[in-house]
Amino acid sequence: MGGVGKTTLARHILCMRGFSLMVENLRTILFFGNYETGEFYKVLKSILKYSKSLRVLDLSYSNTEISKLPKAIGHLSHLRYLDISNTKICWLPKLFCKLYHLHVLNLQLCDFNELPEGMNKLTNLHHLCAESKTVSLISGIGKLLCLQELKEFHVGKKKGHKIEELKDLKELRGQLLIQNLENIDNKEEAMNAKLREKKHLDALHLYFEIKDGPVTRSGFILTRMLKVFSKSENTPNLKGLLEGHEPYCDIKELVIKGYDSDMFPSWLVYRERFTSLKSIHLSSCDKLTSLPPLGQLPSLRVLHIETLPALRKIGVELYGGVNGAVPSLEDLKLQDLKEFEEWLEVQGQRLFPCLKKLHIEQCLKLTKFALLMLNLPVTELKINSCGDLGSALPRCLQRLTSLTMLKISLPTHDISDFA
């Protein structure tokens, strides 16, 4: 429905002869254009009052300042699709929770501070598109058993917001980010999420977050990370928490951020289990002094290691003693490793036969990087703010015969070594 003159919209529509008969059998309504707020609300209220057969309602392309939906929305028992994204709507009526047949609800970019009680009664909802702040307003979201799309879930301490809400959401697919894992008390509680049973998930992001931590930007999402958990009797066993979040074996992408333990969960070192894992991102894991044997993963193509301040060396532990380790890796990134000094040489190994992109950034103490001495098929090499690599770089670059993009930014004394 296109925009009509701002002061004549309601008059044109509501005064039409047989208006109620005209709209009562409508199945789909989409609004486009600019509307005066008061006039638009009157028209919308009247349309919803008479359109009992409506299946699809989309307000996302309308330019209006209305802040709430009419109560009549709750009587659209056949409504399947509702999109109010990009609008000023920030209030839903209590009757909204009677839309039992709603399949798709898009609330993106809407600034909700509260939602009506009973949102978990929308039991046929398949797709919930909303910011994490809005999703966290829904108590008992675990009752939405048909839910397939839930981009982000914040773990809370209160009933209806705990990790157990994910227990029965077995239809979730695509990507799932779980924030505030530190709000879980132990491994047993973590296991209540039953991530191993979520067969349709492709990507799992696991974030530990503390409200008063320093703000950092590293990787996918801006978060507030706590550098060291306070040592108290209430400090959770982080290894146990991560142990309880073992994903389904067919997961394609794994991100772990803010993990503050020096030990990895046992499930991450089983190459036989995660044969489909293609991307791993480890970030802000302050106590890790070594990496798990990720080189054993046969399908791993992307490995990003960022902000691991305790990591000093990388060597044989990464490869797990497997000949021909890291067979599929194409993209390797090392960034902000303040204590990282050396990538150790490993004899008798066929390493990184598919590596195309290599980025080494902000590794100020790095002086030895044996990986560069290999005849790698790298096409893109970026070295920025690293240690004393200057004297070795010329010989290394001669081996990288496939390079098409080279970007090097070194301290002045290192650059002089090229002369």
C-alpha cells in the first residue's frame, strides 16, 4: 500500500463504501511510503479490525512515527508473518501473545524496553529476528519448541533466562551465540543446554563476559571482557563450563571468547569427532599457554588466534604428532599476542599444503617464525608490528613464489635489514 497525502490517507480509505468488506478477505498487506503518524495509526487500526483472514503484515518499508501496534493485532488468529523492523514501534499489546500461528516475527532495530508477558506462548514461531536486548526480555523462551532462528542468547541467573532454556530448542539452525557463560554455576548446569543434540547448527559462538570489564574489539563482536576472574568461592570452573557445551559433531564454525582457563575441554582435541569443523576463532583467552591439537582437524580452513597474552610458543602440540597436519588450512591469523616469541620448527612434517592467507599482527616479541621458511602456497602475506623478523624476511619471501599481495610494516631497525 503506497503513501497517500499525509492529511488525506485516513479520509480516502475509511470513507470508502464497503471498506470492511473490501479488507476482510485480505491475506497480505505491505505498506510503502511516507505517512502522517496519526492518520496512519487510524488506518492500520481499522484494517486490522476487519482483516480477520490476514496472513502477512509488513510495516518495515513504511515511514511513520507510530510507537505501538493497535490492540486489534491480537485478533488476527491466522497471522503467520509480521515484520515491524526499522520502525519506531516499541510497545506491543498484551493480546499480541494470542498470535499462536505466527511463524515469523521480525523486530530488528526496534527499541523495546519491555515485551508483554506470555511471549513464550507463540509456540509455532520458527524465526525470531531481533537484537539480543529484545530477545533477553522474553522469559521462558525455551517453550518456543519450533524456533529455528535465534542468533544470540544471553544466559541469566533468573528462572526463565538460564542456560536450560536452550534444552528443548532442537530445531535451531545457522549460527548461535551464547553470551554470559560465566552465569552458569557448573558443568552439569551447562550440559542442560544439550548442544550435542542440536544437529542443525552450523556455527557456535561461546562468550564469557563480565559487565565491568574493559571494552575491546577483537573478532566478530564488541564485548566487555574481564581479564582475570576474581578469586572467590563463587568463581565458576570455566573448564567445566566449556566442557559442558560440547556441540554437535557436524558443527562448521566454532568461536570461543573470554575463556579464562589454562586447559581446553576434552572434546576440542578429538579429531575423529569434528571432521566437518572448518573455522575456529580463539580470542581473549588470557590463561592459555598452548594451543590444542587443532592441526588434526581434517576440514579446518580458517584459524584465527587473537589476544592470548600468555601464549609464548607454538610448536608440535598444534599438530598433535600427525604427519601431514593442518591439511586443509587456507587462512591463518595471529593477532595481539603480546608474549608470543616463536613458532617452533617441526621436522619431518608436511605442513600447511593449502595455506593461502597468512596474517601476523601486533606480536611485538616475535623473533622466530619457522613457518615462513617453508615453501608455502601463500598468496597473501601481512606482517604488522611484529618483533625482529627483518633479517630473515628476505630469504623467507624468496620461498613464497605464489605471493600476489604483500604488506609489511616493521620497526625502523627491521626495515633497514632489507638494505
